[in-house]
Amino acid sequence: MQLKPMHIQPVIMSAIMAGLMTGFVTWLNLGIQPDFPARWGNAFIIAWPIATATSFAAIPISVKLTGKIFAALGAK
């Protein structure tokens, strides 16, 4: 299989989202503690694969919904 942007983009996007969300939620729950990077890293390692799988699963759904929204708005 040849890698294409449509294969890489969801992985990068999910890494960014998982990193920001786990960092923010870890900070909200614990504040900045000495072990913050380790706790954030643990949360990220768990969240990123889940976010990646969800991203790939959500692509066709979001494409269809976007099309329906644009059709309802009369946009092209």
C-alpha cells in the first residue's frame, strides 16, 4: 500500500488533539506537579491510538454530514 496524505493526516491530527486534550485535562486534574510530564505521557500513550482509530472511523461520517449541511444551506 502506498501512503497518501489521507492516511497520514488523521494520524497527525489525532496526535495534536490527543496531546492537547490529555495535557489540558492532566493539568486541570493535577496542576503542574513534578511528575506532570510522566502522567501526561501515560495519558497520551493511551489516548492517541484511540483518537487515531476514531479519526479514521469519523472521516466518512463527517464527509456525509458536511455534504448534507451544505446541501441544506444551498451552498456548493
